[in-house]
Amino acid sequence: MTVGNMESAELFDAGKKGRGLRATRELNTGEVVFAEPSFAAVVFDSLATQVCHSCFRHQANLHRCAQCKFAHYCDRTCQTACWDEHKQECGAIKKLGTAPSENVRLAARVLWRIHKDTGIAYDSQLVSVDQLEDHVADLPEEDLKKLKSDVHKFQGYWSHGRKQHPVEYISRIFGIIKCNGFTLSDQRGLQAVGVGLFPNLCLVNHNCWPNCTVILNHGKIELRAMGIIPEGAELTVSYVDFLNVSADRQKKLKERFHFECTCEHCSQHIKDDLMMATAESKPSADKVKEVTAFSKECLEKIERSRVEKEYPEVVKLCRECLEKQENVLADTHLYKLRVLSIAGEVLSYLHHFSEAAEHARRMVEGYMKLYHPNNAQLGMAIMRAGVTHWHAGQIEAGHGLICQAYRILMVTHGPNHAITKDLESMRMQTEMELKMFKQNKDEYHAMREAALKI
């Protein structure tokens, strides 16, 4: 498919939701509906020296721009490719003496691009950037204060001699970024590294149980079908993680995107019962209330310890919490899933793979009852669980989980994404090890022990 080609989707009036996109033909599972380069994008402030400002790859030994001494690139190729976007930013940073925040940098890049391309950067772009929703009028007082502060900083950053804009217009650009900014991940989709604006993607409306997913691949976003989508069906993505009860998802969507979600899963509270389920032993209401309150408090302590990198304390708190939750909360309860997720992650980091694998297994079983079967987050969680089982020497379970993850990521990420390629290598390696294990278990374990000692 040609990048930017919109032959598979068209703009339409989605009623109360405003504009939307719908399929112009039947779409197959895993098919790329459209791909789109960013109109403008920036690296997060905290990662400015660790991530390439052109391709958003996370890597060591980046080359710094000799002029502004702020932008960093993989090499001369990336620097040259980004020069059209960076040259005005470069001059502004030199003049100011320091780089402003990512929000201010992105707003400036958006305006420079609007000046250059009048808001339409490529033929298949369906709307001009300044026609996107901004919801400035709906912002609460605290957000308005932050917006005014950003506008003030922007005015100091915006180079003199260039076209000046009224405060209202600049505020609108910041509102558009706040409502429509898309978080960019690194080359393997494992870490959020920046934020960008993708005009066509902004037209795709929300659904808590969507029919499409979005992935960043080689510097461009891809909208991919999660299942077969009939001709004429609206294309949707989820703006929030599904692993929240419907009331909490609705609250987040109202606060961040200023609309009431009336999708089927919210209206009918689908899967809320599983997310708040109690154990089959049918504990008393008082016991459930007590353990729920304990879990909430414990998760706050766990997060504080994790931020401070006190990993033994994190493990201790997770074990205490899981013991308290046993026979009270079901394995699909959100609090239990969060503890299982953190416990598995930290225990893996500490190389306690057998215990980590058990937590990862229970977490994945819970996720599979809640998430869409082709959800990207489910695929990533299964992949991590597979790797943990593999490291724990549980090669049969590990290979099975890695194969399962591969099937999902082929839909959500496609065969050319870096993480799918990594997963394919793991799948081939575990398949080879599994054959060895079935032929001679003792020889396999001896080989594994020797490898771990290297």
C-alpha cells in the first residue's frame, strides 16, 4: 500500500460524534487501512539526548546538532532528512539560548509547517490541521492556566520577524495538540519517546472495543484492521486502555477528550463484572471491601517503591498483596492483574524467573478473558510472558506463548515491524530448543545451565 493512500477510507458525517472515517470496501484482518507520516512531531524533553529527532529510534551515541546543540540524530542521513523541519527550530533555540518544553516545540513546528504547506502537507490529507477540534472552551481552569503559560513561553520562543499570530490562534494550536497529539514509541514499541500530530488519524473516532489499532512503524503511523471490517463500517480506535471499568473509562475520556462515551461496552457495562469479580469461594462483602482497600493502598506503595527502584521492596509488597487477595479477588480483578503484572516484571528483572513465570501465566489468563483477542497490549503481554517462561526453562509453555503472541502481533504490527521480527527470531529459537528438549530433556537442561553461566 502507498504511504498516505486513503483509498480504503473516506470522511463522513458520524452524527453526534462529528466527523469520522469509514471503510470504502471490505477490509481483511491485519490489513493496513492507511499509513500516515506526521504533520509535526517532537521528542520528549526527558529523552532529547537519547532518541533520534528524525526517526525516533532510541539508541546510544547520537550525533548532536552543532548549531543549536539540542537536537540529536542517528547519523548524517537522519539529520539531513529532518533539516526542513529543524532549521527554523534550530535558529529559534540558538536565539533563546535553550530549548523550550515539548509542547511549545511541537506548537512551533506545527505553525512553521502550516506556513509552508498551508495546513495540508500531502495530497491524501483530508483536513487542514487548523480545522481539527481544539476544545479550548471546554478546558478546566487548571488546564487553561497551563495553556496560557505555554502560549506565553511560545511567544518568547517564536522568532521575531516572522508572521505573528493572535493569542487566540496560538491557544487553538495548543488545544489541537492537547486533544489530538499521538504518543510516539521507539523502534520496538516498548517506550513512549515523543508526541506528534497525524491529521487523518485524528479523524478516527473512539470505541472502547474498536475495529482498528494504531502502530508506529518506520516513522509513520499505520491504522490496521483488528478483524474483518465490512464496507461502510465506521473505523474506530480506542483512546484509552480497555482495562478500566466503564465508568472510569468514561471519566478519562470526558476529562481528556471532552465527550461522553456511549459505545456498547460502556452503555452495557460489558466485562465490568469480570474486572471487579470476587473469588469463587464467595467471600463476604466486608472481606471484599477490606481487601479492595488494602490492594489500592498497596498498589500506591508498590508504585512509589518502583519509582525509587527499590525492587526487593516491590517484590515484598506484591507478595503480601497477592497473599491478601487470594480467595477474595478473582484473577480477572483489575487490582490483582496490576499486582501480577508488576510482580512478574520486577521478578524477571531480578532473574527470579520461575516465580515471575507463574505470575505472568495468571496475568495472561486474566487478560485473555478481558481484552479483544487481537489487542496489541494483549499480544505484548503474552510475548513478555513467553520470554519469562523461556528464561525459567519452561520451554514448552514459553514456545506456545511466543507463537500465540506472534499471531496477534502479525495482525497489530505486521511482518515488517521491528518487534515482530524480534518475535519471529524468538519463535524459531524456541522451536529449535523445544525439539532438543523433546529428544533429550537432560541434554537440553545441561545446555541451558551452561548458557546461563556464560
